[in-house]
Amino acid sequence: MIPVAEPRLGQKELDYVSDCITSGWVSSKGRYVNQFETAFAEFCGCRYGVATFNGTIALHLLLAALNIGPGDEVIVPTLTFVSTANAVAYTGAKPIFVDSELKTWNIDPDGIEAAITPRARAIIPVHLYGHPADMDAINAIAGRHGLLVIEDAAEAHGAYYKERRAGSLARAAIFSFMGNKIITTGEGGMVVTDDQALAERCFFLQNHARREENPYWHTEVGFNYRMTNLQAALGVAQLEQIEEFIAIRRRNAAHYMARLKDAPGITLPPQAGWAENVYWMFAPLIEPEFGPDRDAVMGKLRQKEIESRPFFYPIHTMPMYNTGQSLPVAESLAARGINLPSGTTLTEAQIDYVCDALMQMRK
């Protein structure tokens, strides 16, 4: 089976993780945690990084540190992984869902403007599948209405927006390091920011709201959201190769595009002129003129030992968040979109095999 994504792990990862084991520093204490936080924040163009156990936790921690809570509304795209909305719900705030725009498939700035009420506190744009959202437009809206902006860059390690990297485009950002991301710590996440006070607040809350001067006396409800040294060791090794990993994703995407650019019924992923997509997933659309619909295509690929995935379901259609809204762009993208094999270990021969399989099933 050609997987949708798998990590590339080698001797460096083994050496660093083995160092944790032989030294005995396997939990949240150990040199690799701080090393990973510092180096990844610097990679993003930020001053501070706060490593967490996973990306969803990173977003919840950040929202909590910003005092988002009951009675607040947070504007999110409906076309994203459900964790974006879940992290908002964990705080007691309400996620407000906005449609996608066609240029980048990210949150529609016009929809953001229309969704703002007196209870709105923040906007969370998501850089979907590795393509940055239109951050200038989003930040301008936030500025007019006094709203916070938090980047959900879980899928966009190293993506550029107008010569600035994802993670450095708002008050703060979060990343995920799950096994299928561009770099991985197995599970893992991080908050990045230039705001020292916000970073310190995140560090405080993630460690049971514990104060160094009296570590067993607590004055607030905190969390146990720390990254382990084992995870961070893996992250340091991966981060040392991140430019190579990004180049591989972009090269593989270019090969897919060269093979599929003239294929009737396949719409290729977007690439705005002001952005650099890192193609966390190579994610085309299967149009009606292709013949088989998206779900049929996935079934036929599976028969040929090729794993694929559908686009995320729009969150506003899920039972726990169902709003009854009509958000037609996101709904249409979700019905047509497919994630093809996209990982760092993918070879050109495998891409050719996937493309040949697609072409063979066209009417």
C-alpha cells in the first residue's frame, strides 16, 4: 500500500531518542525540549516557542492563555480538521463557522466580516493543506474590530506568505507534529509567538499553573500539556532536515502537476502568487467530467494498493456543531476533494503509478 503520508525516520532520530533513554531524561525535563522550542520558533521567525503534547492542546492552551472563554465567539473556517473547533469549545467559547474562498480554499475574509458580532473575540485562520490564508485581509478585519488573530498552522510548516513564514503572521500561532506532518514528534504541538508575556502565560498554564517559588501551591487551574524529552528529541532531529523535507513535498507536488495538468476533470491545488504552498497534502478536486466521483475514485485507488483520503467534512455539518448553515464553497470542496499520497518518503515512480491509476479510471 502506498500510504497517504508517513514520516522519514533515520539514524539521527534514533541517536537522539537513544540519548534520552540512556541518560534517563525521558519526560518533560531534558535538554531537547528547550532546544526544540528555541529552534522551531526561530525557524518560523518568532522569538518564543512553547512545546506541547499535541497540536490540539497547543491551540487550547493558547486560547486559555488569551482568556477566551464562556460568552465569547471565535471565528473559524468550516473546512478544517475538527480540532480547530474543538479547542474553541474546550474553553466554553462558541466556534462561528465561515465559508471558504475559491482562490486558496481557505477562510473567506468577506465571510469573516459578515460573521462578526459583539461577542466575537478572535479569528483562527487555518492554512489548509499547506497553503497560507490571506493574512493581510484577515489582519485588517481584525484590526478594525479589535479581534485577536491566531494562526492554525498545523499543516503549514515552512509555508510562506509574502516572504514571511507561517507562524509569524499574527499574535501567535500553533503547529502540529503528528506522524503525518512535514516534521513529526510522533504526537506533539507548539505555540509560537513574539509576545513574551503570552509565552510566559502559556508556559505557566501548561505546567499545572505552577510557580517556581512554591511549586506545590496552585492559585489557578492549569493543565498538564507538556511535551516529553523523547518527543522533542525526535523533533530536533526532524527539524535539522526540515528544509529538505519541504523541498521534497514541493518537488513531488510539481511532479503530480506535470502529470495531471491536462487531465480533464481534475482541478489542481491552488497556488496564489503571494504564497508558497508546502503541499502537506497534494489535494486535487475530482470534477463531474472526470467520470467516477471522488468516493468511487478512492475505492478504485484502494484496489490498486493506493491509500487516499477525502477532504475534511465541513464542521458546521457535524452533529455536535450542526448550525443549519449553507456554506456552499466549503461543502462543494469537501465533496470533490481528495488527498493523494504526499509523504516525504514518496518516490517519483510511486507518483507515476498513482497518476497512471487515475488516468485509467477516467471515462
